[in-house]
Amino acid sequence: MAEQEKLTHAQRASLLLLAVGQDRAASVLRHMGPKEVQLIGSNMAQLGPISSGMVDEVLEEFIIEIKNETGLGLDSDEYIRNMLTNALGADKAGSIIDRILLGANSKGIEQLKWMDTRSIADLIRLEHPQIISIILSLLDADQAADVLTLLPQNMRSDILMRIATLEGVQPAALRELDDIMEKQLTGSDGVKSSQIGGIDAAANILNFIESGVSDPMMQDINEANADLGQRIQDKMFVFGDLINVDDRGIQTLLREVSTDQLLLALRGVETGLRDKVFANMSRRAAEMLRDDLEAAPPARLSEVEAAQKDILAIAKRLSDAGEIALGGGGGGDEFV
């Protein structure tokens, strides 16, 4: 096996940035979000010994891929619109194009993404719930989930319902958001609504919230609007739904997951999912993981759920990148 094939995608990107030099790497990192910077920095620190062969293979792969790019020199907004429309069709692309371009052109949204979740929660907790729902819809799902759990409990279900029922945001509402972030966010009243929020956004946020918090929220939503609650539940993707991912997708996912994460996440899951994971590992690796699971002491449910959510976040990232296909599905510190 070539050395480069042993590296994850994040490690390849980190190695590439190390290879191009400090100044060029810094210029690239300035265009990334906080999660990407943290991921790249962490992988840089953990790469260990780097051989010339590893560098050559990663650089060669990058050169081949960049030669296939056709958007260089074109208006980026127009290129993004055309690319997504061609790839997804007008209906699907229309729901995400405005959000992508809104975030790319807004210093306010980028500033929020770099803030810690406690600061965001403190900033928005006294705002109208509709304004809060818009802000959370514009954040990444895991960041929005953390913010939501820091808001008062009596607000959470209402905010999630508002996120689920958002169909568009008019410029007037976005101007209110400008006031909160003290940044100019959008243009005139003549532009059309931006497609943010919706069932998918609410379900994605719930995927990143611990069951002890998310279950009461879903109960409140089901009591207030059973149809809406069912639609949200249908869109949720939980750890057990990984059994519906094809073998190639599971293999891709496992290359991005550490053994310690997997060992903790597989506690208490159904035999079918465990067997699927074992079947997509080498025989020796599967045997070692089985032995470790049998010998491992009990773990707190909160720790298991945290590991599962970390793996789900990796799966979501791979799904967004088109590397795997995901399906949908959907208390105290117990021991499992």
C-alpha cells in the first residue's frame, strides 16, 4: 500500500499545507472556518515523521485534481450557482445557494462561527425567538446544537419548531439580524428570501444534542404539532442508521475514525451494526476490536453518545463531500 493511501483526507490536507511553506499555508488557512483550522492544525501536530514519498504523492494528487478545476478566473458567485444547479437540479440547489452565498459574503456570520457557543448564547438569549431561530439556522448544526442547549429550557422547543417551519427570510428580518451582530448582512428589500431553516435544519441540530436534552424537546414538539414532530423525526440520522450505509461508505468512514472512538461508540449498539463494522475491517483488526469490546469496563451513556455524535459528524462531513451516502432515521448517566 502506498504511504499516502494510509492518510486520512484531513492528514493529506495538513501535509499539503506543510509542504507549501508557512506563508502560503497561512494564506490558505485565512479562508477556512474555525473547525477546519482546528482540524488541520491538530492533524499537522499529529502527523509524525514525514517521508519524501508521502509529500510527493500528496502533491501529485493535488496537481491532478487542480488541473480538473474549470472555475478559475470566473465570477465565483455565478460559478457556484451554475455548478450547484447542474449538480443538484434547480429545485434542490435553490434551497442552499442563497445560504452559501449569504455566509460567504457576510462578515457577521463568519464572526459568529468563530465565537464560542457560550458567547453566542449570551448574545442572543434576550432576542425574539424568531431572530434566534434565524441565527441558529445560519450556524453549523453542531454549533447551533451547543448554543441551543445553553439557552433556557423553556425556549428550546419553541425555537426548534420555528427553525423547522422556516421557509425563507425576508431582508427586513435579516436587517434585525444585522443589528444583533452589528454587521451589515444583506441588501435591499428587492432581493428574494434566503432559504434557511426547515425540517432538515431542525433534524440536523437535534442530531448533535444529547438524548437527555433532545427527547423532552421532541416530546414538546409532538404535543404541539404531531405532524411536524414526525417529519423532524423522519429526517434525523442516528448512530444506528449507519447500518443502512453501504460497505464502501462504511470503509470510507472507518478510515476517518480512531480506534478509541469506535471502541466507545459501539457499546450497546445492535449486533447487526457491530457485525457490519467488523465485516468492513481487516480480519485481524476486527478480532482485536471484538476482544477490546468484551474486555472493556462499563462506560457512561453520555460518553458513548458523545463518541457516537463525533462519528456522526464525520459521516455528515463525508456525506456533504459526496464520499458516502447517508439514509435518514431517527436521561441520566446510565451505564452500557
